[in-house]
Amino acid sequence: MKLLVHLRYLAIKKSSGGFPSSICNLWSLQTLIYVSYRSTALPSNISDLVNLRHLLSHSWGTFHFLPTKKPMKLQTISKVELHGGVDNFQKCFPYIKELTCTTNKKKQNDFKCLTYLENLKLTVDGKTRVTFPATLKTLTLSGCALPWSDMSIILSLPNLQVLKLSRNAFEGSCWNTNDEHVFRQLRFLRFESLNIKQWEAYSPSFPCLRRLEIFSCSNLEEIPFEIGYIPTLELIKIKRCEYSVGESVRRIEEEQHDLGNFDLRIDIIE
């Protein structure tokens, strides 16, 4: 490793053993891709990598977070387990912009302290309360089991452009987006494997929406007719949903064609 002190990019695969301590001597490293099939504890001296900005885990492996010796200027970290809580994570990585993580429902999940965060992909093991920073532009949630009334937390994010909800992110049979609920910047919305049955929506709630995707929501009855009147909408994509959902989308397409709107594309995958 001594001959690699000027290395800026490293991708390494480990099938056994822990995180190689010698990597922490590569002080010029800016991007580290670590491939493993098991959880790997990050050593406390990883903060010696003073130029590291992107730490990525591929395949099934995850990083087990432990407090570092000193704060780092990491901007991206993927597949990290926040066993120490968000607050401890913020002290070690105060400038994080992109974060893919899992956390325990018993921990305090206040992501507001991550004041530079723009992209968050969060998986929670069980029902919990979560808060987010106003800087978020992309949010992916899974397993949080939030009630649909807590959507007000997400509505308060002024810069949110992409929202992806999957695998019990929200819990409940009905979501009603009334006239007071406005996603002012949202351009992309995806539901995947949610137990939602009824969705009541109004076009003014999504003034900038361009793409809507509904995947594997087997209980959902239909797409709200009002969705078709969103002026910016370019695509509705349906995959592995009930026949009635596809029929509601076809009715939306037919109505828009009658009104002279041929820009809206429909993609239905059985």
C-alpha cells in the first residue's frame, strides 16, 4: 500500500476478514468502493483519509458505523447501519450530501441535523418517527410504517423533487391529498409494494409532477382521475397492479386525448 499513497480511486472486493487497516494510509484517496457480502465495521481511524469524499458499498455488504476519531468531509456514503444514531453520525460526517442507510426504530431518527443532506435512502426496521432536513431533494423510504397523516412531514420539505415510497414506508388503506396538500417542487413520485387501497388526489397538489410510477401495489383500486389534469405530467407507469388500476389509467389517457393532450404517455406492464 505504501506505493499507492497518491491513489485517488480504489475499488476493492473482500470475501472474508474485516476492513483492511492499510487502506487508511492512502491519504490521497477520494473515492472508495468496497465490495463485500457481509457487514463490515468501519475502523475509527478511517478519518485519516482526509481527502475521502465518496464511500460506497456494493452487493449485499453494509458498513457498520462506529464513531471516528475526528470529523470527516465525506459527501457520499452508502449502505451504512446507523447503530449509534443519527446524532453521532452527524458528528463524524457533518458534510454528508448523499446517504443510504438502515437504522433501528428504537433510535432517534432526526435527520434534520444533517444540514447538507440532499439525497436520503432510508430503511427502518419497524414503525418509527422520522424528521428530515429542508435541504432534501431526493427521498426514498422503506419500512418506516408511517401513518399517511405523517405525509405532512414530507410536504414541509421545500426542495423535494423525487419521492420513492416502498415496502411499508407508509401504512394505511387511504391517502387523501386535499387542496391544502401541495408538493411544490415534486417531479417524480413512485409507490412500490405499499398496502394502500384508495388514493384521493387533486391536480393542484402536484403542480410540477412529470412522472408517476405505481409498482406492485396489489390492493390499490385505481389511479385518481384528477391526476390526468396535472399540466406537467409526461408519464404514468404501472407495473404488477390490479386490472382496475390499468383501466383507470387508460380512462385518464382517453380523456386527455379528447382534450387534445397527446403528450401524456402511458406504460402498463402486467
